[in-house]
Amino acid sequence: MQILLHSDPHADGSQLMAQHLSAVVTDAMAHFAEHITRVEAHLSEVHSQARSGTDGSHCTLEARLIGLEPVIVKDHAGSAHQAIDGALRKLRRAVEAALAKHDPRQHRGRAADADESPD
């Protein structure tokens, strides 16, 4: 699984942030690693007088799944690390749902349950 970091000029796009991102994504998505070819993270910072201190960091995560449409989630938080963590929680749920939706065993199980139900 390839992990890429893109950041705007105001966000932390350092090597240290890229290493942190790689570690937390690898750990969080380990269960789904065989289904994911790439995860791209887009970090941005909002600098606004009206919003100082709250929801200043935005993280968008895009997971490319083998044979399926990409899964994209977003999170906003006070720091880049918090936004990444929030987006990862959403990404785990979204990838799990996407894979379950296209799992042939799920469909076979439902059909078998319908056939075995008492009349």
C-alpha cells in the first residue's frame, strides 16, 4: 500500500509529517491492506480571523481500492494530527462498508438465509 502526502503551502508537509502519516495509516488500515493500492492524504490549513483556533486543519483521505471506486473522507480539527486521526476513523468505516457491499460472501449468505427461512 502506497501512502502519499500532499499539503498546501500553510500545512505541515515535512518529512516528519509524512513519516507520521505513513505509520498511522499503515497501522489503522492494516486489516484492509490487501484491498488498498494507495492512500492519498491532502492537508490544508485555514487561516481566518473569524475561525482562529477552531477547525484550522483539514485532512482529506482518499483510499484507492482494488476493483472499486475510490473512498474519500474528510475531517476538520484544531491540528493536523487531530484531523488525520479523525479522517482515519472515518476511512476505516467507509472502506469496511465499501468492501462489505461488494463482498460476494455477503450476497450468498443473504440468499441462503432467505431459502432456509420457514414458511
